Amino acid sequence: MPLVIGLAGTIAAGKSTVAQLLVERGAQHCDADKLVHRLYDPGTPGFARVVEAFGVEIVGPDGYIDRKVLGAKVFGKPAEMNKLTRAIGSITEAVKGVIDGWRAELGDDAVCVMEAVNLMEPGYARWCDQTWLIGVDDDIARRRLIETRGMSEEEANQRLASMVPLAVRAPGADWVYRNNGTLEELRDAVYGELDRLLAKRAAGEPLESKFPAWWAAFLEQNRERLKQTGVTIPERADAP
């Protein structure tokens, strides 16, 4: 079976940069956020449901949903975000389908990375061998959002406020890295952890993960709330 790494992180932490570094080492990569976007492309049932839920003003001149306009309606608003998740459709099936495909089609020497902002709370990381979590200090994240994404300070603060704190997720991650430094430091850290995992696999050592125990506790406390968001939740945390 390939090595499947689940990659989560807070906004502007450099999660996508970590994914690209893994791709440079030959990893297969799926950005779950982009996968989700395909679920509400024009002509899909998800498109019709999202437009019905949030109005035609979210449709841009190109006929696609303008995610910046949509984002302004949902970020920092849990009830609206739940409404969006329900309208999109089965994100759970889409993510699991990609990972199942990797496991069916790729060999033991393959490395795959499933990148997702919300990888842990919905339980998607249960299909991964390891969970990585990338964080960054708020002041650095705010500066990156303003300088590289053109956000106002108010928009940046809104996005930061909508993020799950790193400390909540950290106990369920197998590798946590706070990306406050340079690209070179990040590259060294990512490759060092990848090499450690590959060496363990080559030696026949099992890769234990902290995620299952974390998610079992999280699910126990948040099952009903997750169901309200439209996430497909198993009866038991150890269910496939």
C-alpha cells in the first residue's frame, strides 16, 4: 500500500507549500478544497443547491460561483457554513474515493498527500496513515494574508477568527510544525519527517497514528453538530 499523508493546517500557514514540497519528492497530491469546488461547478446538482441557498449574486460573469463572494457570506458564520456544506453534497465520498483509488492503483513505494483545511474534524484523516498539521503565529498569518492575498486587515482577522485553533487539533496530529520561518527551514523539516517515515516503512516498522483516538473523543462530543453540517458520520469512530 502507498504511504498516505493527511495534511491539515491553519490559513496562511504554508500547507500548500508543504504539499508542493512533497510533490517535488514524487508524491501524488489531491487538494480536497479544489475537489470540493468541482462538486458545485456549473451544471452539477451542487451548483443549483448552492445558488438556491445563497442567491444568484454569488455567480460570477464566467458562470461559475465566485468563491470570494460566497466566502464573505459564510466565513465566521457557523450556521451559514453548515448550510453551504449541506448544499454542496457528499464531500466525504469524494475524499474517500480519491484515497481508495490511490490504495487500489499505486504500489508500496508511492507517497500520497491529501491536503484539506478541514481534514480532521469530519474524520477524513482516518483513511490516512499519518496526519500532519501546519500552523503559524497569528501575526505572521495576518501579514501573509494582507501581503500575498490582498485582504484587508478586517478580512484577514475574520478568516483567522474562523479557524480551529492549532491547540485543538495538535493532539490528533502525528507531526505538528509551526511555519514561522524560512522556506529553507520548512523544506528541511518536511523532508526530514518524510525520510523518517520512509525509513520506518523500509524497516518494516508500523506507523502508529494519534488521529483515531483523538477523533473518537471528538466524535463523541460533536456527533450531532457534525451531522447538522451534512458530514457523513459513521456510528463508530473506527468504522471505515
